[in-house]
Amino acid sequence: MFNQPKKSGAQSEIVVDLGSIGHNYRHVIRPMLNSDTKIIAMVKSNAYGHGLIEVSKTLENEQVDCLGIFSVDEALELRKNGIKSRIIMFGIPHKNDFDSIASNEIAVIVASANELQQLHDWISISKKHMKVHLKIDTGMGRLGIFPKEVFTIVEKIFNDYPFIELEGICTHFAESSSPDRSYTLQQGMIFNSLIEELAHKNINPPMIHAANSGGIIHFPEFHFNAVRPGILLYGLSPDSTKIEGLQPALSLYSYIGNIKELPVGSYISYGRTYQTQKPSKIAIIPLGYADGIPLLLSNKGKVLIRDQFFPIVGSVCMNQFMVDITENGDIQTGDQVIIIGKDCHKSITVPELAQTASTITYDVICRLTGFTHRRFI
């Protein structure tokens, strides 16, 4: 049978299957790697919309090597909730946060000589220790030190910055999920050459990492001794590659807040983008683009109610969207609505929703970072 529809007290909610995240870590990602390869689990942006604290506790129980976050606020939230795992902060550190970063044993990504100098200036006064990972720009064109600058910076760390420890060196692939492998191969070879040159000078950072989820799948030669899985943890492939055993962890549910009967020729929602062609029953769902529902699902998306697909009609609003339920006279106010997830025989996946909304899976789930109600199973 289909999931029993919610009636009184219903609320929209995200349901996160933490067991699936543990499964993906243990049975999907880990077997792709050498046994001694470290895993930096990316839990930034509220664990890609899945819930920072609960996901991080699950991964800590799996004995993850490191957790990757973006902001100092995320890192402090982890520490406040008892997370003891190593943390690497991938965002640009601000000098006002240096004390919190050092006091909470958070390693930072350093992407320029100026950032390193600011860090050194603060450490010269505080005398606190800091671990850093140098980020190398091999072709992403976003953040990072150019390869020709690396040796000068590394020499400063070893010779002039006694309180700064070079824990790692990393780069980021621009298109590791592209069918055209050439650019990633170019980036990987640039990075690999740099690592070899450093090794010739007896510089061997403990952690060398480049591979995101796409890199893990498609470029095992660039796994080095650490990798950074993100979307794979949450049961989603970074591209169209089918991954054996991958279990999606997130479902998104709402309910029918109201049902309205409209005569033929009625317009629905802003902009009058939809007009009924016959007498219609329209369900109002209390979620909208403020909650992460893509605007581009307007007149294109679908939902599941009682194991049956129904179309989204009219423009998605800030806090509501409308569904045509004319074809099923049994549907009632309060019935459960599945936006992402599985009913009895049918399902709506994140990749399907992303394709309908002309976007990517990352965009769909990260829109949900601020979603109020989450239930963890």
C-alpha cells in the first residue's frame, strides 16, 4: 500500500535516512579506494541539505578521517555538538575567526600568499598552532596558488613560520564528471608533477587530495592519499554514471493544504501561465521557492499522491504551489504529497526533478539547506 496520507497536524518535512549515508560511505565509496586512502567527507552547506550535525555524527561513527566544511560557523557548530573528528575548513578564513579556528583544532585551506601572511601575523602574537592545506590552482580559476608560487610559500612555512604546520596540499577539478576527460587529465598531471617535485625536495605533506565525487569515480589515478566525496555520500551520482548499491538518503514530503474546484477557463497563479481546459480540482501544497522548490517546476513538474503522478500547474509561488488532482476523486485535504521520494510502486528522484527544472542535482538538494523540518531515520 501507499504511505498513509497525513491528516491532522501534517507538516512539510525532509526525511533523511542516516543508514543510507552510512551504507554509501562503507559499501560504495570505501571499496573504490585503496585501504589506506583517507576520506574527507564533505558536509558543508548543512551536509548538502541533509543536516550537518546528524550526518556528521553518522560519519564519525563510521570512523571517517576528516569532515570538510566551508565556514567557521559550521565548524563551531560541529564542536558544540560534540563532534571530535578532524575538521578541514574550505572557505576563506577571516582574521577575526583565527582564534576560534585554532582553539577548536580546525585545519584551514590557504589559497594565497596573502592569506598565509595574515595567518602568520596573528600567530606571531598569539603563539597558537595552526594546520594548513595549500590549495593549488591547476585550472579551476577560482581559488588557489599557482604552481610556480608553491615552492616559495612552502619554504616560508618550513623556515619562517614555526607555528604553521603544512598538513596537506590539494587542488580542485573543474569538470571531473565530464565525458571529455582531457581537461581533468591536464589538471591532474599538473598537480601530480608538483607533488613529485615537492617529494624530490623531501617535502611530503601527510594529506594530498584532489578527487571530488566525480574524481573518485572516473580518475582513480588521481586519488593520491585522500579524497573528498560529497554528493556520493548522499546517494547521488555526480553525473549519469550508475553506481551499484548507491542509496539516496533524502525524501521531501508535504501535504494537501486545500482543494479548490475551478470551472473551465480559469487561470492559476501569477502570470496566468496556466488555464484550465475543463472543470478541475486543484490541490494547494504549502511549499514554494522560499522552501527550495525550483521555480522552473512551474507547469512542468509532478508530485506523487496515493502512488499516482499529478502535474504541477501554474507558477510556483513563494510559499505554495498548485497540483491538478482532477483525475482522482478520492484525494482529500491532508493527504501526503511526495516531491522527492518513493511511494508504493512509483518514485520521483532528485536527478529526475533536476532534469525537469533544468538544473543539477547539487542545486536541488542544496536549495533545502534552510528547510525547517527534518526527520532522521
